[in-house]
Amino acid sequence: MKTLRWIVLMLFLIGLVLAIAHALMPAFALSEAAAYLVAAALAGAAVLLAVIVLSLRWRAWIWRQGGTDVQWLWFSEDPPGLPTVRQTRQQRAEQRRHSS
């Protein structure tokens, strides 16, 4: 239901922008303005998606390297469960060294 609200809101905003654009530039075809607006919206969505994916991959890489979330720097200790995860990783690394 929430997604439907966003879609309706976006359609309303697109219509509003088209109406304003047509009022400011009556010689500009409404279909051409709609095409530009849709293209701009798709380009913006693609950029947003790329930023989200790259951000998540960056954070996952930091986690795999043993880092913690930057927001946890506000607290005096590691997040719950992180010492156990680090200890488990260290034990696995030692087992790999001994088995090689």
C-alpha cells in the first residue's frame, strides 16, 4: 500500500511539472516535455540505485576486512556479538594456517 502511495505521488508531481512547463513554454510540446521528464526520472533512479549498490558493497567490504560500522564509534565498546565473530574468524584463520 505504501508503494502505491509513492507511485501516485510521483505521477502527481510529474503532472504538476508538466502543467507548469506547458504554461511557461506553450510552444514546447507536452509529449516532448513528458519524454524529457521520464528520461530524467529514469536517469535519477539509475544514479540512486548505483549509489545504493556501491554503498552497500563498500560497507560489506569494510565488514569483511574486520572493520565496524562508523556509527558504533559513538559507543565505548564494540557492537553486541562482534567480539565473538572476530574470535571465530581468528580461530578459523589459525586452523587454516595449521592445516596448510
